[in-house]
Amino acid sequence: MTLSLTASRNAANAPGASSPADRRNPSPKAMARRLDALFASIGQGFNAYLERRSRQDQIDALNALTDEQLLARGLTRDRIPYHVFRDLMY
């Protein structure tokens, strides 16, 4: 048991280890890294939303066509999702 306590104390005092005070009052660089990570994750979610929204608009536009108009484009109604998402499925 003494060995594990010593190891945990050494790990807590190691260079670069954060103390509870560091977590409460992060340095400006640490705060900037956290904000960067937050905004990057928000941006990824927003990009995914826009991509899905854009593809849904394509599906809606193709579904609004008549079967004859779809055939003229080489599509059938049941193949619309495959056509719209073809870059992700193949």
C-alpha cells in the first residue's frame, strides 16, 4: 500500500501535472485550448447539420418530380436516397 501511495504522490507532483488549483484557474493558454476545442466541436456539429439539410433539400426536390421526369434523369423514386448519398455509400 505504501508503494502505491508514493507512486500516486509522485505522479501528482510530476512536471506538467495539473493541481486542483490549476483546474480552477487555468492559464490563458489552457483556456484558449479549451475554447478552441469547444468551437471546433460546435463547428463540426453545425457542418453536419448543414450537410444533412442540404441533402434533404435535394431529396425533397427529386421527390417533387413526376415519375417521368425522374426516368428522364435515369432515376426511379426508390433510388433517390442512393442517388443523393452516392458519395457516402460507394
